[in-house]
Amino acid sequence: MSNRSGGDGSRRPTKAERKEEARLERERIQRQMAARKRNRTLGLVVIASAVAIVVALVFITQNGDSSASDLPTPQSLLDQAASEATTAGCDQIQQEGFYGGVSDTKSPDYEDQAHVGEDQRFPEMPPIDSYPSQPPTSGPHAGIPPGPLPGGAYDSPPDLGRAIHSLEHGGTIIWYSPDVSGQAAATIDRIKEFYGQTDDVGQDRVIIAPYDYDQAGGQLPKGTQMALVSWHKLQTCAQPNLAVAFDFTSQYSFPAIMDRQYQGEAPEPGASM
């Protein structure tokens, strides 16, 4: 019988063995290709996820806190105030009189700084229409306690006697009509947002509130949506306006800000609110 082995004793693989080796090689190659495809797919998913995260972060940074980033600067408001006053239909700042017409603080008839409940002439708040102006800029007001009204934004009409007491201490008030709607309401929200920021814009000496009291003189004059008040000073506007409001409060609140000179007449400027 003939010997099919080589001279070195090795044996050539049979046809069946070569076929099996080829099958195994094909399967190995297929597994490699499948693995590469999975890796490419996973890589694309990771890249897409990373891009989505970056886009989301950019959106949040640019838009998520846009209310703070797009607030006007105090200086830009002062620069616009004169023209904005015309646009908003604001009158000139008016000098208002003393309650009861007596300005002499030593006169026994002087009532402009009377404390309600402590002064026997005023056991309770007098009618609003008895004040020289509506809203009042001075006159009988809440004693201590309860004391002045703290600065800040109020969603409902605050105690008027306390608000007048704040004027006596050098505060200012931005009164607005409770009936504002549309763009006017958006402007009021903008005013609250501006004075609510952490930067010092004198917000601790400014009161923002609706003027709405159930008696004569308890509503803003017809055609007025915003009234700016300090002690004996009053400015009214047909429409609310942030630039005009800040121009007023920055010089009539005590202390004035933005290197402005205090223009107010508060008898006790700087006292606590």
C-alpha cells in the first residue's frame, strides 16, 4: 500500500478538513465585521448624545435665564428717561402741599406728620380724599407699631398708612392701576423684575404696589396707570414705564444712587423701612 505522507512525516489536510477551516475563517471574519459595526454604531450614539448635551447647555445658558441677562442697565434707563416720559404720557413732577394746609412744624395745627392712633386728632386713618393729592404724598400715617412699610413688590394694595410712613423715611412708591393688561401689565412685571434683582438699584427703599382702595380717592386718576410718589412729590403717567420709574426713584429715594443728588424732602430720610 502506498504512503501519502510527505518525506518529513507530515500529512496534507483532507478536502473535508480544508473546507472546515475555510468555514471557521469565514465565521471569524464575520464576527470581526459585526463587532466593528457595533462599535461604529455605539460611537455614533455617544457623539450624538454629546452634541445634544452641548446644544441643551447652550440653550439653557442663553435662554434659561434670559430674564436676568436682558434687563437694561441703570445708566441706559437714565439715558432714555426723558424721551420715555413723553412716550408714556407722563406729566412733570409736581410739588404737593401739606395736609391741612399748615407747613409750620411748630404750629399746633400742623398735621402733616401725625401718627394715627397716637395723635388724638386722628384716632384712625382719615379719608383718602382729605389728603392734598391722590395718591397721598404726606399726611397722617401709621404709628409705631406697625411702623413703615418695607420696600418690595406687593401683589395687593398694602396698608396705606404704613406706605405714607415709608415716604416720611425717604422711601418712594411706584403705584400702578390694578386694571393694567396687555403690554402695560408686562411693563409692570418688568418693573418688578428690575427692582427685584440683586444688583443695588435702590430696591430696598422702593415700594411697588397696586393702588386700589374702596373709598373716594382710592383709585388712580382717570387716564393714569402709574403714579410715582415721594414725600410731597408726585408724577403721574398714562402708561407704566421702567425708565421713568427708575429716573424718579434713583433721585427721590434716600439715599440717591448712581451718583445722583437727593432731590426729596423727606423729614426723616434714611430712617428704617
